[in-house]
Amino acid sequence: MPKQARINGIKSYRCYTKAEAAALVGVSTRTFSNWTKDGLPLLDAYYPPLIRVNDLRSHIVAQREGRKVKTGLCELYCLPCRKSHLPAGGMADCKIDGNKVMLTALCGVCEGIVCKPISLSDLPEVRCKLDLTITQPEAAL
Ligand SMILES: [Zn+2]
């Protein structure tokens, strides 16, 4: 899994060189060069070219938002497929523990095991759409 760039250590109102900025956010200078090719603006009137902190921060945030996958209420995210799918056969196991509900099912495409936590308040709606096998801890019965 690729390492995620850090944005916590970035100080406002500063400009950094490519090497300083790469070290600051914890990525290689090669990754940083790819970011500038992807549209991270450089202040190239200076030598070495400088990067404004606000540009750097918004580039990293936009990159993270672009990677997020929206999952519908009854869809589960499958890591091997890198997409969200409905569970195979519309069936899922449902484990209730207090206010926490964990859905476990098989991916509808690759049949790998997928899990998803949902809130107890969403359970009635999920139950209408999926065939759930509900288990509760024995203390609650
Ligand atoms: Zn899958």
C-alpha cells in the first residue's frame, strides 16, 4: 500500500524548494516531480523553483478526495477489486454488538470476503434490501 503524504507538518505562509517540500510531506523527490507534472504550481521565477504551502496542501487534499470511493448503503468496498459492489447473492452476515453492526459478505464480483461497519439506525433499511443472517452476542439474548 502506498505511503500517504503528511500534511500536518506544513507551516503556513512559507515557500519550500522541491527537496524541502518532499521531505516535509514524506514523499520521494520523484513523487514530487510527478505532482508538479500533474499540475502542482511552482514559483519558477525563483531558482531553485519554490512551492507555496497553500498550493502544496490543496494539491494533497484534492488528490486524497479523488481517491475516495463512494459506497451505497448496501454496497461493500472490496480491496482486491478496488471498487464497491453489492454482496454476492444479496446475502450478508450481520453481527450486532451494542450500537455497532458489522456486515460481512462475499464480493459480488471476485467472491472475496468484504466487511463494512454500519450504524444500528441503518439496519432496517439494509435489512429490506439484503438477505441478512443476524447474530448477536450471547449476553444480549
Ligand atoms: Zn471483489
